[in-house]
Amino acid sequence: MKDWMKQAINSFYEEKKSIVEIASETGKNKGTISKYLRSNNLEKYNEEKNSRKEQSYERKLEGNRERKRQADQDRRKDISVQFEKEILRRQHEQDVQGMCRVSTGSVLGMWETGYLRSAYEQQGKGLVRRNRTSSGAAVPPAGLPRKIQNT
């Protein structure tokens, strides 16, 4: 038996190398290596080939599961960030509308609901804007209407 034949059998069955790797090591064509391995012991060759296919399929499934899991986590993060931004934008719009009305009644109603109470503190007869609400949210730098500042 030639040296490359022994090396091919050992590399394929014992070291679990691919036919392409064996061909590059021995300097033979991959078709020659494959033909020799099949002709040497067809049943053993088919068993090895099938076991490698099963292992490859299991690795593929595990990789798919991991990619899907990671994609789901990323998607959930993106959705929660977008949701928080949308809530903050809506709250800001409502606050601006309430603060810009001519009548002070609606803004004073907001004072009672708690947002303005946590965003502004009363000093004397006027209100002074805080940098952060009591919940830790940043207060926009837009000032209060003059009618509220003077009350």
C-alpha cells in the first residue's frame, strides 16, 4: 500500500479531516482520494459520511437557534427604545400644549396632576424650573408662560 493511501485512511477516519484537506496534504486530486476511500471500504465510508452529515446538521441548527435568539434580543431592545422615545415625545407635546395655552387653568390643572409639580418648584408666588423631575426625567428648557410665572 502506498504511503498516501495510508495517510488518507488515517486522516479521514481517525483525524476526521475532509477530503479537500487530505488532497492538499498528499498532493493528490480530491476525486482520487474520494474514489480510493469508497473503494477501500464502502460501508465504513458511508457510515462516516452520514455521521459527519448529522454532526453538520446539528451544528447548523444550533447556529440558527443562536442567531434567532440574538436577533430577537436586538429587536426587543430596539422596540423598547422606540417605545420610550415615543412616550417621551408625546408627553413633551402634551406639556408644551398645556403650557402654551392662554388660560392658566389647564396648566394649573397639570400642576395638580403632578408633572409640573415635579418639574417645577414653587418659590414665593412664582415657579422655578428644576433640571430633573422627581422621577429623574430631564425637564425641557422651555419656560413657563408669563401668566403662570407671574401668579
